[in-house]
Amino acid sequence: MRAVLSTLLGALLLATPVAAAGLAPIRLAARVGHVKKGTEKQNCFQRKFPRNQTVDVDRVQIFVHGGSHHVHLYRPATSDPAYPPHDCPFAIDFSQWQLVAATQNENLDWHLHPGVGIQFLPHQPLLIQTHFVNTGFGGASLSVKGNARAKMLLHPMATGSVTAYGGGIFAQDRTVLVPPGYSSLTSDCALTGNAADNHEMTVMALTGHYHFRGVRFEVWRTRADGSPSDLVYLNEGYSDPKFQQYSLDESVAPVDGGKLVLRPGDGLQWTCYWQNNGDTTYKFGPNTQMNEHCNLFGFYYPTDAPQEGVECIHMSRSPDVEIRCGADGVACPANPPPAPNP
């Protein structure tokens, strides 16, 4: 279920992180440049972690200029990851890369829970994927003014302050089909496994993702004991789908930003709702004008290894061939091409 770095990196994973004192935030940038009106660009940028020592990070800031549909940061899921091409209008190969951070907002300031860190290794390969849209399609008012670009600041933690490591969740349903009118699609992932595994997960943040026909995104916590599910994330409309950060306050409901814990056997279920005012049926794919998405990104702890990610990809709706690659021990396909529009 979990993509972790190979044992070839074992010695590096045990390296002592540097102290935060005197260290400025680590800066990463991706410059896309001009995006012509009526078009969109989805690009992948090869980067390396610019430090000579292992660093643990407890705060992530992402600043986006101009019509961003998404900005993602990935680290390797293997010792020698293969980079995708610069033009990469497809999902990242999860056998090679694991999600670290994701946003669709102009300014993200994500504070991890106290004592939780994201680990980066010395000069570790990194991947930034950006998707900039300059179409005005669907009234989403995304436009690129000037050069499209993104900047990330990773804030180091003090040595010895890490009590748990954080990982990323990439959940995607590739069976998306959006006919004319109002429609919805529900997907689920048993993130903590079987109750007998006795694995608990604290969720720090969630963010939903769909294209411009999306009007509502819900996430529900499913219970292993059969008790009613509870709503933990809600976004209505399209513009700037929120990045919901969860506190440790148990007196506040998770949907309002309170503590969100998945007990052994619990999972998450997400539903996308669309309003398609045209006469075309839209299939899964990366192009915001021609295709639709129903993705869920999340961030959690503790992990079983200092670097870890969870992928839950629905590939089929037929009960006899239902496969959730990553979550069911099946490798996720590399770089699927966009689904053709009918």
C-alpha cells in the first residue's frame, strides 16, 4: 500500500537532521513563462534538494502567480527515480514518485502538527509539477497575467524535535464520466487497512480537486465499526478549492478544522458533484476544457518509514475487476495518456 524508499537509501534515512537555528527556509522555484490566452500548460521540473545534510521540515509555503490549476511537490519513491518529460499532461508515475505537498491556491501556508516533520535527504531528487490555465473556461476566472511561476519555501525543524514523520495521500478515480446535467461520483480508500492491523492515522490536511464543471466536493470518514460516516471536508463551487488544515482540538468537528483521526480500519470516502451545462460527456483526463477529474490529496502521520506515500487509484467500476492500484498492492500505471473526448 505504501511506496517507500528502497533499502539502498537506509543509511541516509538514518542521518541526523541539521538544526533549524541559523538556517533560512529552503527555496524551490518553477518558472513556466508565458501561457497563451486560450491554452493551458502542464509541466514537470527537475529539482534537487539544495542541502548537504538531511533536513526535516515542519512548515511549507507555496506562492503561485497566474492562473494555477495545481502545483505539486514530489520526492522519490525509489532510489533512482525516472523523471517525466518537461511537458507532462498526465498523472505522475507513483512507482517513481510520492506526493509531498499540493495546492490550488495562490498562497499556501501549511503548518504541520507539533513534532511532525517531512524528511528530505541531501541533494535528493525532487519533482515539481505545475498546471497553469489561461482559458477563462467555465467562468473559473483563472488567467495568467505576466509570466506563470511558483515558489516554495520549506522551513527546517530543530534537531531532535521530530516525534513522527508525515506522508502524502494521492487518491484518484480514473472512471470519471460526466454526462450532461447534474452528476456525482463516490470513491473510497481504506487508508488504515484492516482493523486487525491496529494502524491509526492522524490527518493534518485535505484538499479536493476537479475541473471547472465541479460544484461540490465532499469527504467522509468511514468507520470500521459500522457507525455512521461523518463529513470531514466540504468545498462548494470551483474557485480556489480549499486546503483544509486540521488542528488537534477535539472539541471542534473535523469539517470545521478540528482533530481528524482515522482509527484502525477507518478510511476516507470522497464524492465529486458536477454540473455539465453542455451536451458533451466528459471523461477522465488532464485537460480542463476537454476532461474531468475527481482527486483527493491528503497529508497524515505517523508513517512506517521516514519517507512514505499512499496512493489509492480507482481503475474500474466493474465489481469483478475493481483495482485500487497502490492501495491493493498493484503497481499504478505509469503516465496514463489523457482519455479521448467523445
